[in-house]
Amino acid sequence: MTKVSEHKADILQPSDVLPARRDGLSIQPFGDEHVLVDEASGRVHVLNRAAYQIWIHCDGHTTISYLVNELSTSFSDTIHDVLISDISNTLAHLRGEKLFVDS
């Protein structure tokens, strides 16, 4: 198994493991979205429904395959390749914001 952080955003593999969220972050619902606050920097990130589902699975143990299956249930009209692309882009963005342990 490989950690997602070892791959570029566009080459996720089903057995890859999602990165772990780092400490010092809090999340609160806000309408149909969630607000993620970086307590150290004060930065605020708004997560839509899909991004929130990805975020809550970032525990350092969940595989891409498991996440795709979970998201397929919530977003049944979305094509598998689109899910992979959305996961990849969301992880790249969150990593760029330094929200993971390995960021």
C-alpha cells in the first residue's frame, strides 16, 4: 500500500491510502457546506458536500478504493473516472493548504 502523498494528484491507485488530517483543525457545518478552520493560522476553508466526504475519510488508513465506493453511494450519478478526478483534485488542494500530517 502506498500513501497518496507519494503520488502526483493525477495518478491515484485503488490501493493508495488517504493522507491523515493534521491536528489544530476544526470543522463545523454551515448550511449545505462545512467550514474548516486552521486554528494556528486562522485560515478558513469551505468544503462542499463532496470535499467534506473526502475530508472525513482522510485518516491515514482509508484506501482510495474504499472512498470511491463510499462516494459512489452518495453520488450515484457520477462516473467512476470523475470521482477519481474529484478526489485527486481535492486532495491536491487540501495538501497545498498544508492540512495533512505529511504536508
